[in-house]
Amino acid sequence: MAYSEKVKDHYQNPRNVGEIENASGVGTVGNAKCGDIMRMYLDIDDATGIIKDCKFKTFGCGAAVATSSMATELVKGKTIQDALKVTNKAVMEALDGLPPIKIHCSLLAEQAIHAALWNYAEKKGIKIEGLEKPVNDVSELEDGDEE
Amino acid sequence: MSKLIYMDNAATTFVDKRVLDAMIPYLSGKCFNPSSIYDGAQDVHEALDNARGVLAKSLNANPREIYFTACGTESDNWAIKGVAHANAAKGKHLITSKIEHHAVLHSMQALEREGYEVTYLDVDSDGLVNVADLEKAIRPDTVLVSIMYANNEIGTIEPIKEIGELCHKKGVTFHVDAVQAYAHVPIDVVAENIDLLSVSGHKFNAMKGTGFLYIKKGTKISNFMDGGAQEMKKRAGTENVAGIIGMAKAAEIAFAELDKRMKYETEIRDYMIDRVLKEIPYSKLNGHRTKRLPNNLNIGFEFIEGESMLLALNDLGVCASSGSACTSGSLDPSHVLLAIGLPHEKAHGSLRLTISHETSMDDAKFVCDNLPKIVERLRSMSPLYEDFVKNK
Ligand SMILES: Cc1ncc(COP(=O)(O)O)c(C=O)c1O
């Protein structure tokens, strides 16, 4: 498996591993059947909409750990609107690419963030502009993404 | 990390220095075609005959029953498709197990596409085929039963002798994929009622691209390669002389030390199994505890995924393997682990370590010392473990 140096760095020294107590939003995506499960915790400042902290837990391969780790780095300190721009492509680019069979990991990371934001919106009873209900099975997204 | 600890001998082995030395003359000076008539060529022919003799003797077979092939996969393909095609008039039903290597399973599937019928037997939670189940599955039109000697992932050794006995009582040809077992445990094709047996050289310190198929005299099988007169005209093609000489040398060495190696490997294996199961909670041995290859340990760790374990071991210079989807190149975990009844998340968390006679006790200790830390670290970042702890 040819992983980039950045991917290696992130699975060897993952950033922001852990939980946030009383998190503003928590989202879990993936399932054991496909071998990857990601959970994201967000601490959001209600007044400014800024993501003050982001932590993750992941069950999965090296790419799953690295994409979650990178995703947390990318959304930390951003506003919700900017966090929505952290797509799977952005995560992949930040990691200097992923082997094709691991692209679903980056989709999972993107969906994990969306799931945490969705949870936050539900709790607050608000609607986040541009946020669609996250999917648990990313294989549907993947097919459209490979073109 | 300078030292490499190689614990993936089921994937492939290193060529023994003595094997290489035996091969070299046939790669440089003695590179004649064994089918030619002059003295040098006849010497090569004789060397091939000797090699055939060594390999035959190791199985209690006749040299004329040994057919050189290019790998274990070829031997499996030939045995299964060859027997099916040659016996199509008698029947078009075959039986195998759910835990065979893909070389067997995909050969069976190819036959299904041709209109054959295949029964895939379940195995128990240790990976053992049930002989009574097999008896029930045999029909008047069954032409072949193919069961592996030992499983490549979980190391379980099947009741080959009993299966062979049953097959012979029922008049069904019996093929055994012995790729992982040959030169690792003793095999006697006569006493164990085996009609065809697949072997691969690179699993016992010979080079890749070598192998053979034992075909009992009188077995109906179609040719694999049409062409020249090599391999009793059944598998034509100029022989891989150096490879074959090396494979026979590797067998000679392995069988001379077989008892010693088995005892030594079993000791290291059991040391590692005992320590890992004792020191790491929520771990479980996959495969049978005693009916098991001496060099195989396969342990499932709950709440974590195999590839991330392999990467952490790789950082320490340890080469290992896993049944997780990520390592199989698909999204499904190993069919073997699913067949022994593991749910997906547990099948993803398996670690296979396959040692050899060259594995030192220090290597075993090093791995056992480090595994608990790796598992603990991965669990600390696993959402499955978090849920488990919270719900406890
Ligand atoms: C049980 C079994 N059968 C067949 C094969 C295929 O052998 P080869 O690599 O020589 O084609 C292997 C190799 O992994 C194996 O373990």
C-alpha cells in the first residue's frame, strides 16, 4: 500500500484523538461491515459559529485514521460555513493523495464532520445553510466521485 | 529500526542459501534443455529425475506421479478443472469447503459458469470440515472433493485421512491443497487416501514460480498444457530446471529437519499464543488450538482494525498479515474468518503471524512485548471500544 509521507505521519501521530465532554455536536458514520467507523466531536461557539475544538475516534485502516486526523485539523478554528468547504477532496489534497481504494476513507471523514454538524443543528433546532443529511454508507457517493 | 522480524511465512518464505547454491549451476553452466540428447543435457535430465524422486519420496509417492507446475495456483487449477473435465460424462458435481484458498474457490466458480454444480461445505468455529456433512453432500454424480490440508489464514489442519477414506469408499476422487502444509507437517498420500495434492515451492524456502501436483496413477485428468512431451505429456513446456532443482533441495532440507522444526516452531507458537491471550484482554485465537500448523498464530483483537495493527508493527520492523478488508483489496474481510462465524467487526481485527524455523525466541518476545501497547493505543482511539466501555 503506497501511502504518502503525510498519510504516514498522520496515522503514526494522529492529531486530536479523543472525546469532547458535552460536545456541541457528535457524529458517527461508517459501519463495521465495510471496516471503518469514524466519530467526530465538535465544540462550537454558539455566538460566532466558530469550531473551537474538534476531536475524533476511528476504527479503521491507516487511511481512515489519517483522514480523520487531517479533517479535524482542517475544521478546527473555522466557521461552520467554512468547515462545510472541507470536502473529501480537500482532505485528500492536504494528505498529498490517497491510494484509489482508500478514497472512501476521505468521504467518510467529510461525512463524519457533516454528521457532527447535523447533530449540532438538531440539538439547537437550527438549519445550517448548505448542509445535507449525512450518509452512513459512502459507497454511493464514491461511485459518483470517481469520474 | 534496523532489524527485520519476518512473521509472514505463510505469504512467502526466503530462499535458503543451500537452495540457491544448488540452483546456480543450472542457471549458468548446466543450462541445457533436458529434452536434448547430448551428455550435458542428459545430466540435466537426470538431475530433474532425481528431484522428482526426492519430492515423490517425501510424500510416499511414485516419481511418475509428480508433475512439475509453475505454482500452487496452477496445481489447484489443474487438479480441479482437469478432473472435472475428464470426468464430465460421469457427473458434474464437485464438493469443497468455504475456507479454501481463492485458487480453489475461483477454479470452482469457473466450473460453475461452465454448468458444473459445486457444494461449498460449512466449517465449524475452529475451521474444521465435518466428515458427516461431507458424506451427506456426496451424490452419485460427484466427481471430485477438494479440501485443503491446512488453512493458510487460521492454520487449522483438516481431517484429511478420514475425508480420503470416505471419498474412496464412495468412489470419488480426492484433491488436497497442501500448499501451506507440505514440508511443514508430514504427509503420506497413500496412508491418507489422497489422489491429487498441490504444492508450492515458495512456501518452504524454494523460489517463487515453482510447484508440483501429485497425481495418483490411474487418476482421470485432462492435460493442462498441450505441447511437448514434458511431464508425461500432461503439462508441456520446457522445465524450470533451476527452480525444480532448488525446490527438491528445499524439500530435502525441510524433511531432514522436519521433526525438529515442528517441535521448535510449536514451542514458539505456543509461547506467543499464551502470552498474547493472557496479556491482552478481549483477544481470541482463531483456528483450532492443537490441530494447527506449527508456524501459524491468528489472533482476533476486538474493537480494532487489522491494517492499522500491521502499520504499527511495520513501524517496528515486524512483517505480519491480517484478514481485514483493507489488506484483501476489497471491502469484505477474509472469507475464512467469516466462515468460522466471526462477525464483520471481529473479522476486521485479526492478526496473522506465521513464524519459521528461523524465528528466534527473542523475536517472539519482542513482538509479544510490543503488541499490548499497540492494541491499547488503537483501542484508545476506537469508537467501538468507547461504546463498549460506556455500556459496560
Ligand atoms: C492454501 C494455498 N493454496 C494456494 C496458494 C497459491 O500458491 P501460489 O502462490 O504458489 O500460486 C496459496 C498461497 O498463498 C495458499 O496458501
